[in-house]
Amino acid sequence: MDKKVYLGSCAPKSCPGPVHVIEPGDTLYSIAKKYHTRVRILLALNPFVDIYNLQPGEEICVPMDTPAGETQLVPHVVKKGETIGHILEKYQGSPAELLKSNRCLYDITIPEGMILLLPGQK
């Protein structure tokens, strides 16, 4: 059986790593072990998964492997009222890093009439 894998981020059925298709007997622990990750990371990437009733054929997002020397991506589920500024502050990141890891942010529509302050030419 071919496994479905979705790459890219922010598309309707995507995640920052491969998508694991649940097989009979799978548990979050066995999946975490298989992908060398932790159950809590799987839960963060899949907040709506029923951990007590995994069904064969269901798909869950698993984190991608990070090559040595590269920054590991940490999943963050946006909470009501959070802003990009709050998230950048929490993780001590830069807007450029956030955009690089989340290409879908390029497609967010900014309200008409909003004034943005941009650095001028030197």
C-alpha cells in the first residue's frame, strides 16, 4: 500500500513533514518511536486527533527530520487573540524566519487602507 505524503505548509491537507497513514495497531507512541519524535510533538501537530481511537486510514502529521546544523521547526497552534508579534516574541524569532518556514503567510490579505512602515532606501 502506498503511503500518502504531503509536503509544504499551510495548504488544507499539509504539514511541515510527512503525513503518516494510520495502520491497524498503530499508537501515537509507536508512531513517535518510528519517526524519532515525541508524543507531545505529534499531539501539538495534530490537536484534533482522537488519541484513544486511531482509525486505519486516518492521516496524522509528523515532524520532518532536521539535518545536522539546521534549525528544528517547532509546531505552534495559534490561540485566539494571538498575533504574529506575540508568537515572534515567545519563540524569539524574526519575521524573516517566520515567513521562510510558513510560506502561506505571503498569501494573507492585509486590510485595505492599513498603513505599513517599511525601511527606506539607504
